Amino acid sequence: MKKAGVIIGIIAVIAIIAGTAICVLSIPPESSTPPYTALPSVVYKITGTAKAVDVTLSNPTGGTEQYSGVYLPVQVTYNSFSDSFVYISAQNDGSYGSVTVSIYVNNALFKTSTSSGAYVIATASGMIK
């Protein structure tokens, strides 16, 4: 009788180990779809001592926007930027003063540029992806 109990115990252990192996082997493979990556936020900031500037910037869809006579300081925010190229340029409208343009990607400074003098242009750009 003891022999039969030992054999049943061994069979039970083998069945448990085999069942665990089957469970481990039946785990489906990971999806081949890449994980979703959130689009970055982009903030363009223009500061300086110039009274007003003319602005050219790239928008989230890859287009270009222009604005004239923009008073400083100014900030343009895009919460999700789908294009990989960012660009901003600001030209001083006056005969004196400075202009600084800055690009922030996900709240971190990415590029900045400063120019001083009459009708100067400050430009910053780059690839963010």
C-alpha cells in the first residue's frame, strides 16, 4: 500500500510540473504592434526688449504660420505636435531692441536664439523625432 501511495505522489508531482510547463508554454507572444507613444508638446516663446516682431513658425501639421506686429512677450503652445520639424523666426519691427526665440519640447528647452539691434532676426529650429 505504501508503494502505491508513493507512486501516486510521484505521478501527482509530475502532473503538477507538466501542468505548469503547459501553462508557461501557452502564454501568447507579445503583440507586434509598437506601443503608443504620445505626441510631444511644443511651446514657442518670444521675449526681448523689442516692442513688436514679425513671426514665422511651423505648426503641428507641417505648415507655416506668419504673424505681423506681435507685441512681446508672447507664447504659442501646441499640446500635441505631430510633425518632426520645429521652427520659429522673429524679426524686430523697430530700430532698436533685442529678440529671443525659444523652443520647448515636453517642457524642456530644445533650442534658443537671440539677436539685438534694428530689424534683426532670431531663428531656432530642429528635428524633434
